[in-house]
Amino acid sequence: MGEEQVHRVREIAERIFVSLTGCTGFDRDLSEEILTVVLKCVGAELQDGYVRQLEAFAEANRERLAMLYARYGPGGPSADESRCYLTYQSESVVVCERLDTVPMRLDGVWNDELDGELTLERFTKYWHFGL
């Protein structure tokens, strides 16, 4: 995905995240870094429509996302940014969508290019089993 598309996805993810959490204190540089990697999981044929796909995912999963952030996000009773910083980051919406769509592909690019598997593994457990 090109830089402009990454920015568009980041803006949508931020809007969704803020609407669910009220939190605006996320790290935009980290968001860019993570999105650049995570969006490699979006095939070329889907890139043009990905913003609409993300918005549809967020709408269909709004309650589930809200529960995730209420429990593990900023101010949540089980929040622990040092164990899983993704729940404090807006791009986590995109990570959830990719976990539901192409989990193995996400796991592969994440482990190759980001901070190892523990963060994604913990976040996956929160998203799939922690609600």
C-alpha cells in the first residue's frame, strides 16, 4: 500500500478508535510503523476498497471492539500498556480486522518485521478469548 493509502487508513482507524475510547493520546509514529507492516496483508486487489472494508468491519464489530477497549484499553480494569501496547493504539482496529480476515498472513508479516510475536499473541488472545 502506498503512503497516501496508509495515511487514509490511519485517519479512519483513529476516528473509529476515538469514537470507541475517547482517547487521543496514541503514538502516531508507532501507528505509521505498524500500519505500514500490517497493511502488507491487504492484497493488491483489495487495496482500493480497504477503507470501506475497514469501516464495515468496525460497524459490524462495534460492540465487540468497544468491549475490547473497555476492558484492556486506556482506563480499563485489565489494561496494561507494558504487556500489550496495541490496546492503546488506534491501528489496533486494523489489527483486529486483519486477525479476523487473514490471521496467518498477519502473524507472518508481524513476526518478520515488528517486535516479535508476544505483542500480537497477547492482543490476539484479548480479541478472540478475552471478551
